[in-house]
Amino acid sequence: MKNQIISLALIASLAACGDGNPFETDEDTTTTEEDTTTDDTGTGITRDGIPPGTVSANTDDGIFRSEPTEEDGGEPGDGFAEGLTYNSLDDSFTVDNLAFDGDSAYIRGVKVSSLSPNPNNLDANNEPIGRFNVYEAPIVAADPVNEFGIPQLGHRAVYGVSRNRLADGVSPTTQFAIVRTGDYVNYGFGGFIYQRDNGVTLPSSLQATFRGHSAGLRDSDDSGELLYSTADVYVDIDFDDFNDGDGFLGDGVKGSIYNRRLFDLNGEDVTDREAALIGQTTIPNVGFEIGPDVLDANGEILTNVFSIKDDRSIYEEGTFYAILAGDDPDEIVGVFVLESTDLDTRDTGGFIVYRDFDTEE
């Protein structure tokens, strides 16, 4: 079934916002011009559940993955966002294949320019640790013939890059991007990409832990509301067990997505409000299903995740997609997608977690 716009009233409210061009004034700290697309695309997915992207994946090269479309098992409207590109010269973000997301690049968010689970915990550059950039599509596009302003749908993009760099000293080793809108009755059209731009060395023994943060967007299947989401994330890997299987390392993977918070598009913290809707005082933590055949020989993780309310009932269920990167390995990049039948919501969060982390992070 095709997705439908919520209402004409919402479109009218968009038009009332004006046709200005509100540029973000904060200083940009991202230095990459890497394009999040690649020529190595196709539908030749050799592992059930791994998203489309790099066909001939291996440990020596980069890997990119994009959100599965409806044909690949996703929701209607999933995986439509293409050509996701960060432009460092003007700190903007380009997205293709989404109708009514403006006639120019997305600019840094005005009321919310970045997301961080710990906004008061600053790094050496006086920036929030775990910061992820937010970009907004133009709210109006002009008809060149009559110069009439055409209201656009409220697309947002969240973009994250690794703090580690490749040999050129500029390009990040990993990155992700998520694009969603709340202006459809159903989940709407959007997508995500996550990738590593180097290889990985996978140990055959001992264990490792990775810590970091996530940021993303929560949309709704019936209300049209779009919220920002943040969380802390840790991932543990047992490189000894389970024993290797056919094409899999067998390594056990566990972790948690916790300290979860939600913000409206004005940046107001609505965590307590949303938790109260499900009879909670906080948004439930997310746990991992633990079992064999989760980590494959290319360094990709695919597993199920879930959250549980205080009464032990399931609140959300979803999928955790990730890629290991680096010689140690050093970090993990990925995206998780969690759907709740309680509120008909979907939380899509991107994360980068590091093995070399500060305990204060």
C-alpha cells in the first residue's frame, strides 16, 4: 500500500513557516568529504538478512550497507534514500530519490544542530562527546515559472563519522547516515547507510568490549510524529566461542542500548512523556539475543535485539546491523531498528563504538 500524506492541515502549517534559508551558525568540526555511496552495489546478498550493498565483501576492504527495501523484507518506503553525500565546504548533506525534500541540499539543523547523549560532557575541542550532526531538508521549493512557494515534507538526516581517520588523515574509518520524515500516515520514505572504509583484522581468541553512543530518528506508523533519539551503547564480543560454523566465526555478541532519550524537533526533551505512555519512568533498555552465527568472516554482525518493560512484557523488537573495522579491531559502526507495537513507533539509531574508550564517555 502506498504511503499517504497525513493531512492538508499539516501542509498548510509547513507553508506558514516561510521561505527563508536558516543557516546553522555553529562552527563545523567535521572534515570529511566522503561520499556514502559506492559502485559495488547489487542484490547479490549471500547471507540471509544482511542488507543490500557490497557484493564481494571481505576483511581487506571497505563495506557499505543500505536499508532493505520492501522487496528485500523492509517496510513500504524503506531504502528509498539514495546518493547520501556530506559536503564539508558548506556543511550540508545531499539526499536523492525522496519526493518533496526540497530543491537544494539539506542544511545543518536550526533548532537542533547536533545530538549527543551527554551534551554537557565535552571533549578537548569543547564539543559534546559522541556528537552526531543533524540536517534539515528545505521547507519550501519554488516553482520557477510562477515563483510560488511549494511546501515540502519535513525530512531530517542524522550523520555520524568516526573519530578515527584513514591514512589520508581526513577520511573517517566508519560512518553512517539516517534519513526519515514524520509527514506520512505510515512510516514514510527514507533510508539509512552504514559503512567502513578500511579493512579489519579479526582475533581468534579472547574477548573485547566496545563503548560509545547512538543517535537517530523515531517515526510513527499512525501519528506522523518525528522525534530525535539518543542513547549509550556497548557491544561485547567473545572471539573464542561459539565455535566457528560454515562461513561464520561463531563468536558470541552481546550488548545494550541504554540511557535512551527522546527529543521533539524543537529540541525539547520528551523522554518522560513518551515513557509515561507505556507506563514506564524511562525508555526501556535494549538487549541482544545471544547465539551462534552472529559475526561472519567479513566482520559483519547481524542479530536480533529487544527491549522489555518493567512487567517483563516486550516493548520493542528489531535488528542490530554492524560492521567491525580496524586492526585490533578498533571500532564498530552500525544501525539498529526497533519497532514497538505498543505505540506503533520505529526507532532507527546509528552508532559508532570504540575499543579504546574513555570511561567518562
